Amino acid sequence: MEMKTVFPPRRAGYAWRMTTHDKDSRLTPEQYRVTQLCGTEAPFSHPYNGEKRAGTYACVCCGAPLFSSSAKFESGSGWPSFFRPVSDDAIREIEDTSHGMRRIETRCAACGAHLGHVFPDGPAPTGLRFCINGAALVFTPEDEEDGEEDPS
């Protein structure tokens, strides 16, 4: 069976590329809209916004670790917010001038999935607010014994 890629050409250069099979078997329509079409979920709509358990947030597309719960904070924005990624090379930042605004888009550095945006109004120690769509993430609680990811 031939696998076709679904990323547009601007996704070239990422280590992992999603195929049509991956898209159909891994992503809900909302996850696809957010991660592949640079969509935004409605504020306060995703359970991860209020998630309080210790654990790791990974890319819903490729599973790359992106954020730790230790860097999560309540921003009041309606989206899960973090003041830093798990590592400096976990996230790619790209200038976004859509919708008549100038913002910095965040993408998974491993696969190019759209995550959200980063703003310079976060708490110490970084002063950054990574405002991330919950649909772009999968959360694995620190105390989960079987190693399975939470499919929310």
C-alpha cells in the first residue's frame, strides 16, 4: 500500500512526516484541523486547559515530548499555557502574520505540527507564554504505571 504525505511543502525539513494512513488512524478531525491546517480550538474547550497532574505533554502527531507539567501555569487565556518547552530544540518558532497580526507560531520541531503561539507576557523565569491548543497534545501522567498515553 502506497503512503501519501499530507503535509504541504512548507513542512519539508522535519524529521518525521505524517502519511495519509497516520492521519486517518491517529488523529480526530479536530486534531487534524488544528495540527495540519493551523487551526485553533475554542478557548476553554479542551480538558488539558484544567489538567493539574504531573506529567509530560507530547505532540499528538509524532509523540515527541514538548512540555512538562512543571512548566504549566494558569494564564486565563483558555488554552494550556507553559513558560518553557522540555528542551530548546523541542519547538520551532515561525513568524505568523495571518489575521492582520504579527505573532510567533509554535510547531513541533520533530514533525512540524502546528501547536499554537508564544507570547512575551508569561511568568518568570522566562517571561514567555506558550499558548498551546490542547488538541495538538497528548498527556502522559507521571504516575501512570502501564506507560499508555491518555488519548484525550
